[in-house]
Amino acid sequence: MKDYTLTPVDIEGLEKSYILESDNTDKLLLSPGRHLLGYERQKVAFAATVQWLEGMKHFGHLPQDNMELCTLTILAEGAGHNLPGALQTVLGEKENYRGDNWLGVSRFALPESEAKPGLHYRDYDAQVKYVRINSPAPIWVVLDTVATGATLVRGLEAAFANAPRPKRILMGSPAGSPVGMRKLQALCNNAGVEFISTFFGAAFALHEDGSGLPWCHPETILSGSLRSQGNIRRAEKRFNLSPAFCSVGDCSANFFDVSAALDHLKQEEERLGWSLPRD
């Protein structure tokens, strides 16, 4: 029996989307959630990523020929989840695939004078700092947190410019917003690339700060499963019904700089006047 569910969801502006739910996604996004850090978080993140890719295989999105597959590791989220290792686990340890590629991108907030007009959130752009695509294949497996989408828009633009464009991108987001995911869908549509997105836990609303991905926001989209109904009730208690409290915080620091992640959480708790319970 599968220990996860992958539910197809209809989200405006996205052609094919899923929500992944399991004990692992609950641990990442709810409890312990923001208190799950460092190597302990890496282990759970890896397990959740394996489940996502097992689901992609179940729905027929992985090719018959493994050499048509490659991973694109986004620094540092993809490293925290060990994306290449997760794909290898699903394919089998004796099976080879085309290989892994690397992309380093840093986002930055735009001043109001440069922001796009009419947005309900703070606008961001991003700078590509590192591109290594030596092992391209027709199907790219990509994983990253998606808020405004600025990081991956710039990242994929650079990737498309430095390698043959793929036929399909399988995009997994450990915490993702439809706001940013729609931008990736539009970019892929313009490039003639099929785009299949998966949200871990829920498709989170984007807070007005352009970073927060909160459970307790009226625009957060759930799968409709019994687990999702229970999770939103748990989230309402855990996050004190705050539509601003982010489900993940500083994604990279959660894996690789625990003290920075704890500082980030402390500042958010002080700003919102609520301390997340420890389990």
C-alpha cells in the first residue's frame, strides 16, 4: 500500500498539477515543521521527494528509457532534498539515468519604483550565479520552493539558453504558490515545454511580503482529502490562524544553517506575536 497520496488538482493557469500528501510532508510543513532542521530535515525531505517521484512514475510521467531523464538541482533546496538520490531510489540502484545538472540563483527584492504595477505582493527579481548543464535530457526533474517565481524564472531562462530545451519539466515544490508556478507555466508554454507541477502539502497562498507561504490564508488550496481537512485544523491551531505565518521560513537555512533558521523563526514569532509550539 502506498504511504502517500498524489491528488490531481485544477488550479487556474496551470495545465497539470498535483498535491502530494504524506506523513513526510506533514513533518516538513506542520509538525515539527519549522522546528525540523538540519540533517533530520534532510532525511524527511528526501523521503518526501522519493514519494513525489514514485507518484510521477505511477501517473506515467517518467519515460520508459531512463536516459531520457535528468535532474536539475537548484542550490540549495534541491541539495537539501538530495534530488538525484531520490530519483535514483525510484528508478532502482542498478539503473542509470542521464545525469544531474546544477543551477545557482539568488533572488532580491525590487524597489517600489521598479516593481510591476498592480501586484498584491512585494516584487522580486533574481540573479543567476552558476549554471552547469552537462547532462541534459528530454525530461528535466526540478525541485525548489516557489513563492513569486522570480528565482526559477531567471534560472530556467538561463538553463534554456545553455542547453537543448527539454520536452517536459517535472516540477516539485516543497512549499509552493500558484502565483509563482503560473509564471513558470507561462515561461514553459512560450518555450514549447510541457510543465507538470506538484505542490507538497498544499498550494500555498503568497503573502503580501512576497515570501510567506501560509497555511491559514483564504487563498491556500487544499487537495480536499481527509488528511488535508485534518491538516488545516491543525495548522489553524499551530499558526494561531495567522494568514502571514510562513509554513517553511528560510528554506536553505533550514537544511544548512540551523542557527540562521532559528533566528529567522524567532524574528517572525516576535513580529506576529505568536510562538510556534514545539512537539
